[in-house]
Amino acid sequence: MNTAAFDWIALAEYSAIGLLSGGLLALIALGFVLIYKGTGVINFAMGEFMMLGAYFFYTANVLWGLPMWLALALTLAAVAAVAALIERALLRPLSGQPVISVLMATIGLASALHGGVEALWSGRNYEMPTLLSRKPFTPGEILIPGQVVWSFVLAAVVIVAFTLYFRFSKTGIAMRAAASDPITAYVLGIDVRRTQALTWMFAGMVGAVAGIVVASMTSLSPALGGAALGVLAVIILGGLDSIAGAIVAGLVVGLVESLTAGYLGGKVRDIVPYAIVLVILLIRPYGLFGTRQIERL
Amino acid sequence: MRIGDFRASYQHDEALWPTRVQRTWLALLALALAAFPFGANGYLVGLACLVGIHCIAAAGLNIMTGYTGLISLGHAAFMGVGCYTAAWFAQRGWPFFLTLPLAGLMAAAIGLVVGLPSLRIKGLYLAVATLATQFLLVYVFREWDSVTGGVRGVNVPNASVLGFDLSNDHRMYYLIVPVAALMLVGARNLFRTRVGRAFIAIRDKDISAEVLGIDLLRYKLAAFALGSFYAGVAGALLGYFYRAMTPEYFTLQLSIFYLAAIIVGGLGSMLGTILGAIFMTLVPELLRGFVALIAEWAPGATEVLSPVQQVVFGLLIMGFLVFEPHGLLEIWRRVRRLFHLWPFRA
Amino acid sequence: MNPPTPLHAPLLQADGVHLGFGGIKALAGVSLSARAGEITAIIGPNGAGKTSLFNTISGFYRPQQGRIAFEGRDITRTGPAPRAAMGLARTFQNVALFRGMSVLDNIKLGGHTRLAANPLTALWYLGPARREEMALRREIEREVIDFLEIDHVRHQPVASLSYGLQKRVELARALAMRPKVLMLDEPVAGMNREETEDMARFILDIQEERGITVLLIEHDMGLVMDISNHVVVLNFGEVIGEGTPAEVRHNPEVVRAYLGEKAAAGAAPVPA
């Protein structure tokens, strides 16, 4: 083999896999952006929503033997209920408080949820049922694992569905209004409290779906909770309040992670998102699409 | 009941412990602290050492987060920096009165490097940046074998000065407690000067602070560096105390632990720091004791100790933020007010 | 160090300031000067650009065109913090006190630029840090707390004070800066008659006894007409009239802006 020739195939493969896995990252980022746009908070417990989704689904589908669609429906309902409860019991009492208080509250929430899941289900690795076909795709000479492709498709479908919902449905528009200017929305008759609860429920469900998919692709363990922290790089790159930014940034970060894993090894890959965060904050803090905040003096 | 509390000079008015009663209590406390190791068993002395270390670390975090409003999720990583720095120098025979400040300075230096880009922008971004730093530093701790011993960790020789070894907890106590006391008083002093006031101003209304001539970036960096310095010293003392350290100690969970400590104790107060440190040191011990107690009836309990601890930390943070945002300090103040006004009611 | 500005020479000057945000034009070529030792009032309907002008002078906004000069020096490019050291102080429309601190600590922050403590000397406190703190305390008690009659609340947390007292504390903090120019943004907003008269007395004393130049935004016409030496009227980001209070009151442009076309036609003056 001619070692001097550049391995284009490997590059193409890493790139394709990277871009496609970025779809999932974008989906998780969507959950973050929803809550940030809706309530101005970064939800550090996003990874724990993913955990809840995955563990609930496992319990329903594997432990209780329910059919997949029923398990999924129950999981989504359960996670939505938990999210609504959190919004009511934790976020609403803190609504007048400075941002750092709410931030710290979500950090505490993450800790409590993480510990709770691990305590109830133990820290063992469980094997999730295969939800996405593993059959690889082989366009040309490159090999792309089937799960990567299908996760991208799934993520794309969910993201598109949400975007359409927000743009065109009455509730979606109400949510956007409440996010943009809660007082005016209230005056116009929009139930701001309900839309905030809805925002959390949607974010929870998005996280749950992402969690189920990620767990089925890797394995079910408490480490799932930490996965979302890497997605913070995506939302910082994309801009905290931009869904379009989250999508683009998801693809970019997925690409960078894949290339790093391919050329520098798995261990480095783990810290790539954090390195990206610091680099972005250095050169372009508001991200690609984020709105620069102008304060009213 | 507090009566006859007159202040005849501005200096008296601004003293930390203006009344005679306060000064008497302080003297008694000093005596009690000095005599403690002679009356207590080894376990309690060890616990007291940990409380002292937690006080220093929590004080640093309170300076950054409680007083200046800069959220840091990477405090544990900075402790790690201090620990490894001290270990490196201690292995080469340096005495503790040099390694401790060096540990602090190294942590402060890293803090400046991290702070420089992150402090120009709003608080949310800083939280994420410090989180990223936490993970990156732990990665460095694991991979930089030659300096940190990698995953196996590092052995820390006894803290020593001029051949005198602090080889047991009893002796370490007499290093840790004075250092903690000094650093806590130092931190409190900050807020009697323009430096500390500037920190609080930045937290409360940074626009107003600018208009008063405060250079925001400079002071935020100072707060961040000071807080990291404290973390570094605490980390170094931790290394000396345990005599060995691995990267697995300085995790995100530890950063959250200190966040819980200052929220529970009271943000923006040194007394709150102490209360929070004591409380948070006791919580894992109580949990452990509780689990040992019920081990007969619930044999699986010990496995869930670690996650249950996480649940408890999380609940404490959320609970105090919602119900008692000023922390244990507020409860302490209420009790004091009761005594100041007794026999009259508040 | 600049020689002291002779009385009535422009101490603070804005020339042709244009300021816009996105599509909104806040200031469209505003020029004014605050003459040394005088009280200059800026009036105009809501949204006229008065606070935007203040914010530009403070250094929070950089104008797209125009310049701001202080004691003859161009400060258009300097940030807000250095302007404080030059002698520019201001209060805010919504009281911008630091709620986590007592009245005394808030006022002491006014002296920030004149102190020298750094983290090292602050940690130790004894020695230079303590000396300067005591000196500052004496100075503030003498010059500001006594003057504004707030000695009875000096140790109280500012959040527990009435609105009127809070505004006074904010004024105290600005005075502690020993400024050359004091910018007051609606100092008597929300005050009753008695509080307004107190504030008016304080402002006049500040001008007469300390020779501080005052620039003031206000809606209370009575106050403006009574104490100002010079009045500038803004509307839609432009200066539509200026002069002595009496001149401005009868200026038809000003009347039109405040009372409408009919009043302007009837040449009714703006009521005080």
C-alpha cells in the first residue's frame, strides 16, 4: 500500500459519520435552545432528561415487556410530567431571582436526578434493544454504520416537526411570543405560565427521545447524563437562542469530533467539545447565529 | 440582650468584632480550637481537618460566586492544580510554607488564563467555560503522567519544615486550622476595602459599577484569580492530608459539592462559608453512618451511598435556593436577633 | 492636569452626536454644552433621546458620528470607567444602588477611584488599606452624609429604604466621587412636593457651595424652571430649542412638542 498517498476514503468516512452524528447533537441542542429561548435559562439537567427517557423506556419495554410504541408513549408522557413538575416546583418559585440562582438550581437538579436514577436502577450497564437498523450503508467505498444514518434521519424529522410546530401552530406561536416578551404576551391573553410549562415538557420529550436513541446506540448507564454537557459546545457555537444555529453547530461539532476520533484517538475525542467551547468563547462568544445582547440601561 | 453598644470612633464602628461579648466568644473559640485535638479521638480530628480544608475552598468559591456573581463549575479542577503543584515541589523537598503559596499561585495563574476570555461576557457563558475547564483539566491530570502520575495518582510526602514532619492528623490540624483562620479573615478583610466592595458592585449592578470607575474585567479577573488561589491552597492541603491523590478526586461532583456548601451556608458571607463547610462535611458522614445503621435490614444500601449523596446534594441546593436563599446564615442571624432582643420579642 | 475651567466656559460638550440602534435613530445630531458652574437642564417628551444622550456621555454607547469632550479633551472613545476618574458622575433613572450593601458601603464606592488598595493590601487590611478606609469614612461622613441628612440610615441595607431616601443615597454616592460634572437622570421622579423641594435645595447647594457643574434630565417643569441656568429641549433626537428657562418656555417649537399644534398657535407658554 502506498503510505504516501492521502487516505481520502478515511477522510470521507469520518466526515460523513461526523456530519450524520451531528444530527443527534443538534437534537439535544434543540432541547437546550428551547428552554433558553423560553425561559432564559441554561438547563444543566438536560443530560438527566436524556437519562430519564432512556431508563423509562428500558423499564417499560424490556422490564415490563410492553411493545415499543406503547413504551415510547409512556416514556414521553412520564418525562413530560417530570418536566412539568420541575417547572412548577423549582423554576416558578425562582422566577424573580437572578439568573445565577436559577442556573445553580438546574445544577442541583441535575445532581439530584443523576443520583436518583443511579440509585434506583444501579450503575450497571444495561443493553437497550436495537431500535435503529444496524445495517451499514456503503455509498462508494466508505462504510457508514446504519444507526448513524437513521439517528440523523430521526433527528432531522423531529427537528423539522418542531420547527414547523413553532412556526405555524397556535401554541407554538404563543410560546414564541411568551419567550420573546412575557409581559406583552400576558397582556394579549397568552397564558405565559402554561407556555413555560409546555416549553419544559417539550424540551424534556426531545431529551428523552435523544436519550433513547443514544442509549440504544451505545449502552444504558448513568454516564448518559454527561453526554449532554458536551452538547453545550454546540449551543455555544450556534448561539444560545438560535435553533438554526443549533442545527449548523451540531453538524460542525459532530464533524470535528469524528475527525478527532479518527485521527487522534478516542480519548482526545471526549474533550474536543470542551476545547471547542473555550476556543469559541475566545474568538466569537455569541456564536455563529446568536443575538448579541444589548442591555437596556 | 445587647445594650450599651456604643461606637465612639469610626475605627470601632468598622471593626469585625466590635462588642466585648463578641470578642470574648472569639477568644473562647480560639481556645476551644487549640485544645480540640487533645480531647477528641482521631476520627474527629481528621474530620476537623477536612472541615478546615473545605472552609478554605468554599471561601474561594464564595469570593468568586457569592460576592462577585461569577459562577464556577471548575473549582475542583483548580484544587487539583494546587494539589499536584504542591506534590511536585514537596517530592523535591520543598517545605510547606513555600509549596502552599506556590500551589495557590499556580491555580490562580490557570484561573487567569481561563478567565481572560470568559469574563468579558455574561455569567451563563462563564459557567459553561468553567465546566469545559473542569473536564479539560481532569483530562490533563489523567494524561500528563510525568507530572501528575496519571491515573495511578501521586504520592504526597508529609508536609514538612526544617525536618519536622507533619506525619499525622493531629499535627496536620495545627497547620490546617491556622491557615484556614488566616485565609478566612483575609477574605473577610477584602470586603472592608474598595476591592471587595467592587466585587459586590459587579455582582449587583455592573453598569453602575462601571460608572463609578470600576474596571470590570480587571476586577472580575482579580476575583477569579483570588478564588482560584484559595482553591489551590485547599487542594495542596488536601494532598498533604491524604498523602496521596488521584485525578478521580477532583471531579465535577466535587465542584458541585462546594457550590452546595456556599448556597447552603450563605452566599456572600464568610460566616456562611464556615457554616456551609461544616454542614456539608457532616452530610456525607451522617449518610455513611445512617447506611451503616440500616445495613442489617437493607444490605444493598452501601452501593447506593454515592448516588444517594448526589441526590442529597442536589436536593440541598434546590431546597435552599427555593426556601432559604440566604442559607444557614439567615437562620443563624434569626437566632442571634432573638438573643439580642431577649427578653423582648423580635 | 488641565487648568480649572473658568466659570461659564463649556466643561462638557457634545457636538453633532448621532446615535442609532438598528433601525432606530435615538440621537440625530445633538449638540449641547454644560457650562462650568451652571445647572443645565435637558427636557423633552418621553423617547426624545435624553437618557440615550446621558448614556453616550457616560460612555456606554459610542455615537456613530459626533464627539464628546470633557474639559476640552475628546472622550468619545474612552470607556465608562476612565470617565469616572476624570470627574464625571451620574445617577440613573431607576435607582441603581447595590442592593447587597448598606448605605455606607454604597457611598464608599463613590470614592473607589480615589483609593489605592489592591487585593494584597486588602487581604491584610492593617496598614495602608485601613488608613485609607478611615480617611474615606471621615470624608464621607463630613462631606456627604451630614450634608444629605442620611446619617440615621447609614448602616441600613439600601433595599429597606424608602424610594426618596434611595434616590438621596444615590446622589450621595455620586457626590462621594468629588465630581466636576454631576449628571442627574430624573432626580425627583416619583417624589412628592416636600421631597422635591429638599432635592432642589440639595442640588442648589451642590452648585453653589461646591462649584459642581450639574446636568439634569427632568420632567418636573417647576423644578427645571426654578433652578436651571440653561435649558436644552430635545424631541425625536434633535435639539429643538435652548436658552434660559423663560426663553424656552415661550419657544413655539417647544410648546408644540409638549402641548400640540393648537397651543403653539395660541402661543400659550409651557406651564410650570
